[in-house]
Amino acid sequence: MRAPGTPARAEGRTVAEPQITVNGQPRPLAGVPAHTNALDFVRGLGLTGAKEGCAEGECGACAVLVARPDGDGSRWAPVNACLVPALALDGQEVVTAEGLGGPDDLHPVQTGLAEAGGSQCGYCTPGFVCSMAAEYYRPDRTPGPDGFDVHAIGGNLCRCTGYRPIRDAACALGSPSPADPLAGRQDRPAPPPAPTRVDGFARPADLAEALALLAEHPDATVLAGSTDWGVEANLRGRRAAYVVAVDRLPELRDLTTGADGVEIGAALTLSEVEAALGDDVPLLAQVWPQFASRLIRNGATIGGNVATASPIGDLAPALLALDARLVLASAAGDREVALAGFFTGYRETVLRPAELVRAVRVPTPLAAHTTFRKIAKRRFDDISSVAVAVALDVVDGTVARARIGLGGVAATPVRALATEAALEGRPWDLDTVEAASAVLAGEGTPIDDQRASAAYRSAMLGNALKAWWDQAWQGGGSA
Amino acid sequence: MSDLSRRPDDAAVGRALAHESAAQHVTGHALYTDDLVHRTPHVLHAHPVCSPHPHARVTRLDTSRALAVEGVVRVLTADDVPGTNDAGVKHDEPLFPEIVMFVGHAVCWVLGETLEAARLGAEAVEVDYEPLPAIVSLTEAIEAESFQGGQPVVARGDVEQGLAGAAHVFSGVTEMAGQEHFYLETHASLALVDEAGQVFVQSSTQHPTETQEIVAHVLGLDSHHVTVQCLRMGGGFGGKEMQPHGFAAVAALGAVLTGRPVRLRLSRTHDMTMTGKRHGFHAQWRAGFDDDGRLTALEATLTSDGGWSLDLSEPVLARALCHVDNAYWIPHVLLHGRVAHTHKTSQTAFRGFGGPQGMLVVEDVLGRCAPLLGIDPVELRRRNFYVEGQATPYGQVVRHPERVAAAWDQVMTTGEVERRRREIAAFNAAHEHTKRALAVTPVKFGISFNFTAFNQAGALVHVYKDGSVLINHGGTEMGQGLHTKMLQVAATSLGVPLGKVRLAPTRTDKVPNTSATAASSSADLNGGAVKNACEQILSRLRQVDAGRGLPWEDLVREAYFSRVQLWAAGFYRTEGIHWDSTVMRGHPFKYFAYGVAAAEVEVDGFTGAYRTRRVDIVHDVGDSLSPLVDLGQVEGGFVQGVGWLTLEDLRWDESSGPGRGRLTTQAASTYKLPSIGELPDELNVALLEHAHEDGVVYGSKAVGEPPVMLAFAVREALREAAAAFGPDGTSVDLASPATPEAVFWAAERARSAGSDHVVEGLPGAVPDRPDPTAPALHPRSEQADRGTAGG
């Protein structure tokens, strides 16, 4: 396991005016309201390459690059600028499509995309350029068709080209030259978090300060990656009375492996968790490619994903199947709760006022056999109609332990307790699979909505174990 | 070969060039309407107050609390309109309505110093409504006989006789959903008034002339008082053909009343909630086949979901009826059409303009009947193709029908269709829970506006003294590469290097009275006009040159000093077309564009999830003006069509609850476009060779819309894969869009081994035959009583 970078504490900037370095130039944030997102901020600078296409992180037209910690160095991470408050980027370095190259001085990514016919109307193009550039600069990428991870641009929508020329341009990219300043930038650490403190927005330096601020501002909105809050702000006009940004709190950014499990800091982004865990938790490794897009995973944090308590999030079912526990921090100290007991109702949890999710604990040993089955209209970057995560231990042909987490079938993510009971102690064979499937089909209280009918959701529950059996177990296979 | 289509050696047309703005696109330097806001001082921002009801009378509108919100400058209401309170071309679209007709209908607009102020002001506006009964679904409208506009009929022969003489008669119902345009750039306008009172509106519009006319009409001005410019659009797809006008008018009204620039840009949610989409259609049909599977007769009644106002619904319906035949000869035909009136957004133009919906009907008929006839669908389709000398049901002889056969044979060969279908059969036999299928479908699509008058275009070409060239034309750029093609046409016509030619943005004060950039025909029309202007200049220059062969710059300089005019206004009109919409007969299309696609899919029987393994396309673009642009149109159109048919799922709340009439998929999180993950694993596209089109600019053909319909191959492959879960000969009724859920239920029904919803025998389910006294389409149903509309 590779620990993600944890930058040094910010020092000596407590009274500095907030600013963002955009394309190498410092740009003051003075007077910028807390609800102004980074997209509107850079557009207001005249950098209108980044566009608003959807204002909810689904289209990627607003993508920009942010220098993020990565071990001793940094990485250019593309994020949806429409979701992030500009103030949350205080002290950070941002590069937009304009910063990569101009019409007479194209960046290799820009040249490739232009020559391949990768732009038609051009509106989505600067966002694609940023997502492609991030992948271009990925240090462990190998040039050529197999080296480019096409999922890196899965969060960018194009309505004109049909994607083939974009895919071809991406797969034809070479490597950055040694003189490429943006490649060179990755050798140095990312900027430390700035201790921002302006009207309505604060970035505390440590956990103690964060908890004190929350106690002081009971109506504060706790902000991490802002991938959920940004949607509320943009689409539903919600405004925070006070924002406490916790995404760079050092106490929330460790990933440690101990004898009894893995502890994942709540403020690690999903991309950071994905990179740090690798294949160590196979069930989570199955989740990542199906979880939103790279743009979202670069912003969304694991703690935020759990704390927003969405009934249709994809991570909670997997964490439920892993018997995950949460460490909750408050001024009174830490307490630990089982994730299964965390959700109390639609978007409600046991979190108390002035309490934060500090870490997610995944106990070990892990179940030997796991699967994650997501049902959605679109293959990638869609919201689940149904998500089913299964973790099984099979001893001598008998199910010793079963944990099943479900999403999309109730007001909260839920465990499929009746199905677990129908599995445990039974021989792991087709008869048990079919009997348990009948139970699973009746779990939860699925509804009809625009994503799927209740009948389809139930049918998908009922087919999840059968499909796993068919694809991974039948004929003596093993998942 | 005509002069228009003859192509010189070493021409700039025919070269594979990147989009003329590609370097601006990739660097973020290309400007779109809303980008100009950041270059315009003192802009006011507009925000709508939207109806929460699908149908209601506004009984009270109180703006006083809004005006008290800090930063709110003005609230625009019906009382402010100096001209006509209407944003449509048929007087059925009040800009500030007394009766709201759909959820999201804007009652008034708030102007603020910031968008935030305008938004908060809109929240503070008090509106009382008296709810009225609402019709939401198409089937509700049919039951309630809620229709609008004319009810055209296309008839040939005697359909009763054709059905009576058929060996097999089947009848059924086909329903298909609409589609959200989801241009990445939402609607945007920025209006200013200059010192002389000239209103200047920058608008993301496919139809600047009509935007100009409606702005003028709302303001009570003559057209010469209003200039509309469109730099470029971030996608249009038909969604900006009629829908921008009202938004431009609101911005212009605000600018006139406040003296300040006004920006109106819709959020994605507003755009999806407020603006029209592709029409969903409902079709009842009866089809007769002879023993060999040849169609003998087809009767169908098509009902489109027009939404709250007529908009372009009549010409969309006309084009749908003119495309029910697709590439197939049907001796006896009776097609009725009608437009439902529902309390939803006013459905409008969308790439294909009814053609896809009409063609889907016959493809659905063939796809469902093939198993019942016991004929391989590939063979059934091929057997029914038009041949030389046959005419469409509306009386136009089909020219070059052999091209669709040539494209078909090429796809069968290069796509290795026979071999792969054998492999698929073996795969399916070996896999109980995963099935594959490969389907092949043709496209025949008529090019030209149905309404003859729109088939004209203008251009303005300047040659400056230094030999550089600037062109303007009446078409707009929305990503389709029209400007790229026009640069190539001008360089070719004048015989100068491409680098000598620049193109200036589309403006109504440069080229007046333009038609919408629509109907795929903009390169044909504007290319003709650009070429005409260039040729006028060239003919003058030839006299100056007098055979000396002077270099271009010298010739131009000498011409100037000889007092020879170095600029010209070009004009073009399409010859040889005519159309009578009252009887739905004529020769409306200059030519047909052809294409064939073969698609292979794999379906997971547990979930209905699928992926497209391989697609092979051969498409006819004539002699391509710009092969890279055309390839992009073919691929992009195909994927957009696949989105319509498989993934994109518009859902309205049809319940009787408080949300009735609300679009429940009004955001990118709930309405899913194809992403890169939907790209077929393998996509092979070839442009048909030996495809010169005589009488069209440099032998080319239109390409914007026809490729959308190549996507039928994917839908038919999904149908066949779903059917493969059942016994041989299973006919599957596949919902459109064929979402994974729809495919799952289709596979479930196949597994239960019942043939779906197709009635065999006479009389069968007889389609509704609308009242014979129902009005026909207005002779100019596309035409406003003032101004024009695209079609």
C-alpha cells in the first residue's frame, strides 16, 4: 500500500489575502462570495474556455486541472470546477485549457485532438483537453493505445463527435518532453492548504480547530469534495450560512493498515483511496470503475460519500458488505459506529451536531469472495437503479458468513439481512443461490422512478446472486 | 455534369481538414454567446419565474417583493411589451402568458445586477394560479382527441385491396419516446442597444433571421432595427431552430427598457424544463406481405406529441409521413398524421425532423414481422428495397436506389456479416444467459426543406485589394463544419489557397432573409450561394486578366485600379423541386441520401444490460466536400441516434399527484447521454464511393441528419438478441428507448415464448382514421403569417 501524500501544515499565511494561482498567475479571491464556484471565478477572469454544461458534475465541460498532493510530489488532477467553491481552492494552483496552450502554441493534447477531428462544436473540448492532459501527465502511463486509460475521459460528455476521434487522439498520445513545465511541476509538492478565513468560509488548520468552528457555528455546512453540496448550491440554490472546509485536514488524510483492518481517512478522495488500496480490497477495486467518473472521484471524499447518506450511493453497499465501521470525531473525542447503524433515514445519520466522520475502518480478514453488481441505464458514470455488494466466506462448501449491502431499494443503503440468513449455514450451491435469490428479490422497498420500475429493481435483486453464480462459480469456478 | 457539381483538379474541396475553429476549440479561445458577457460591461442578468403547474390561469402576479431584493433592477411582464406579446410564428406562443401551458413555462423574467440577485428576485415574485385540467401523455391526448394543426394524409393505391390480397397481414402499435437535444451549450442571448436605437442581439440560434423577426415583432420594430449575430453554437441539433427566439426577445426587451446589455442564459435544468425536444410518436399500423415477404400494403396512423404549441410540429409530421417508407417499395399506402396537444414543452426540430420517427415505424414493422413470416430480417429488408423507376408514396421517383443496394452489399462484405452471424448462432447456442445478434438496416433520407421557399440562400464575398478574401453566408455554425466547407468552396471557386480566405460570423445585416441552418441542406444552399458570389467576381477578374494569367494579387490590384467591383452578393435556389402540402404530393427533395449500418450487440440476460461490439457503416455523402467533417457527422449522428433509441429516457410525471406534468429527467444526472463507454468496441465507417451527385455543389450530398437513422441497426440487433432468449420465431416488441430495463423485459417475454402484441389477420387492429373533414396541413404550414420557420 502506498500512502497518499499528506502535505505539511500551512504556515505563515494566516493573514494572507486569499488567492488562486491560475495558469501561473496569482488571482485574488477578495470579495468572492462563498457560493461562487471555481468555474464562475475563472470565467470572470476572462478565461472562458471552461464552460458550464450541466452545473452538477455530469458533463465535464468545466474541467480544470488542480495540483494535488501525490507522495513527495504532486499530480495534475482534473476536477469539475462547477462544483468547487472558488474559496476552497485558496492557495492552490489551477491550470485551464488556455494555460495548456494557445492557438499558435498548441499543447500536444490539443494538437492531437484538433487534428483528429476531435472537436465539432467545441464547447465540451476545453474540458476534454484538461481530462486528457491529466492522463497525459500521469507518471506511470505508458504511451500508446493501451497506456491511455479511456475511463480518464469518461466524465466528459460530447454530443457531437460520437467519441471515436477523441478516443483515437487520446490513444495516440506520446509522452511529455523532459522540458514540459507542467510535467516538471509534478516533481514538486502540491501547495499546502491555505488557512482561509473569510466571511462565511473557513478552512481550519487541524481537526481541533475544525471541531471548535463547528461548535461555534451550529448551522455550518461541512465541506469536503463538494461534489454533493455543489449540486445543491447550483441546482437548488442552497446557500451555506457558514462553510467549514475539511478536505485537507491532516487528521483526516491518513491511510493505515493494521492487524485488524484498514483505516481510511475520511478526507481522502476516492481517487486517492483507489490508488492507495490498489487491489488490497477486491470489492472496492470492483466499485471504483463503476463509481461516477474520474472527475468526480478526484473531488469526492470517502467520508463525504458516506456522510451524505445517499440511498443510491455506490460505496455504502460495498462498505456494508465489508462490515465497515466509522470513526466519528467530536470535541468529546472519537467514537466508533458500525456503518450498518449509521444511517437512520433518508439522508439522515447518527452524526451529532459538531461531529465529523474522521475515518472509515474496513476490518480484516476480508471475506474471501466478493462481488459488486451495479444496475444502471448507462454502463459508466450513471446513478444506480440498484447496487448489490456481496461478501461471502465459504468453508468446506458451506456459507460461513454472508454480508450483502444494497443501494437504491430503500430510503437508506441497507443490509439484506434476510438473504444473509438464507445463505449462512447452507451449502454454497445452485439450490441455495436460487432460494436466497427469492429472498433477495423481496428485500427493501423499491419504488418506481425515472431510473427504473420497482418491478425491475426487485427483479435485479433477484438476479444478482444468480448472475454471480453463473459468471463466477458455475463449473467449479471461484470468485 | 452540371457546372455546379463539376469539381476542378487540385480543389480545396475534398481535402480532409480539421474544423476551421479547431485550434480555438482546443485552447478555449473559441467564443460562444455567453462568453461575451465577460467582455461586456454593465450587463444585467435575466432569470425566469417558472410555472409549477402544467396548465393554469395566472390570477395574480405581484412583482413588488422582487423589486425590493437587493440587486434586482426590473421585472419584465406582459405590460412591458411594446409590440406583440408572442414568441412563435403562429401566434400561439405568448411570451408572457396569462395561461401557463406546461411546468416551467415562464410567467415573467427578473433582471438583476448579478445572476444571484435575479434568481433571488424570481423567488420573491408572487404568482397565484388557478389550476386547469392538464393532458400529459400522448395516449391521454389521443383518448381525449386533443389535437392541434392540420391532419395530413399520404395515400397511394388502395390499401384495403393491398391488405386483402396479402398472404399475411399483421397489425400492431409502435410507440417511441422523444429526445432532449442536450447541446452542451444551453440557450443564450446577449442584447444591446446602440446610440441610434439599433438592437443588437448575439444569440445561440440556428435561425438568425427568424430570431431577428421575432425580436422586432415583440419590440414593435421593423426588421431593419434589429441585428442578430451568431458567432457559433455549442451544438444545436434543431433545438435552436425556433426555440431561441423568445429568449432573444426577452433579452432585447430588457436591453431596450433598461438601456443596459442584458444576458439571458438558461441553466441546464431550465433548458430541459422550458425548451422543446424531439417529438415522441405513437403509431398504429397494419402491414400486408406476400408469400415472399414483399410488402403489399401499409396503413398507419402516426400521432406526434406536439406539446403546448404548434411550433414546427406540422412540418415535422409531414417529414415523418414522407419517411415511413424508408428504403422500401410499398405498393398500397395509407398514412394519416396528427399532432397531439399536450401540456408539455413545445416539441420541435431535432436532427432528422420527423424522418427518424417515420422510419422507425417501418423498421419496427419489419423487425417484429420477420420472425412471424419466418424470413431472416436481413433478407426481408433487402428484398423490399426500391428499384429504379419506383416512386415514393408521395409521388417522387426514387433516384439512385441502386446506391442503397451498393452500400448494403459493401457492408455485408466488409462487415463479414455472414461469417459473423454464423459465429453468433454458435455463441448463442453455447450461452444460456448471454445472447448476441447482428442486424443490418438501411437509410434513405430526403434532402431539401419540404417547404420549397426555404430552399434558397445568400452569401457575401469580399475580395480586398491585397487579395485576401472574406466570406459571409446565411448559415450558422453549430459544430457541423459548415464554415469549414464554405471556406473550401470559396477557395475552390476562386482558385486561391485556403489561407487567403477568412470567414466572418453569421449576421442578419450581412446576409438577409436567410433560412434556418437546418434540414441538412445548409452546405448545399449556402455553398451554392458562396460559389455564385465567387463566380461573379471571377468573371469580372477574367475580363481584367484577358488571358494574361496574372498572379492573384496582381490581378486583384489591377482590377481595383480599373474600378472593377471586387465583391459580390451570391444567391442560390434549389431547382427542380415542388411540393403541395395540402395533398402531400410532389417532388419535395432534391435527392436522397443513403446509408447502411450493421451492428452487433451482446445482451446480458440477467439484467438486460448490453454493449455494442462492432458497427460497420457505409454512408453516401456524394463526393465529399470535406471528408473529416463528413466522417464526424456520420459517426456523431449515429451515436446520437443510438442515444435516442437506447439510452436517453425522457420521463414526465404522468401521475395525478402534485408533480403532474413535471419532467422528472430534467438534469444530466437523470437524463443520460451516450458517454465514451457507449462507443462500440469497433466502429468502421466508409463513405460510399462513385457517389457524385449531379446538380449539387461540387458533387456533394448533405450529411447532417441522415446518419442518425443508421442507429436503427443497434435497436434491431437488440431486438434480435432479446428474441434469442426465446424459441426460434419469437417476435419481440421492444420499447424505445431500449434501455437495459426495456431489453430485460423484452428478453423475459421472449423466454415466456409468446409473440408480442402483433395481431395476425384481417381486419386486425385497424388504425384510427381521423375525421375526413379534418383540416389538411396549411399550404405553408412551415410558414408563419409573418416571417418563416425552418422545416
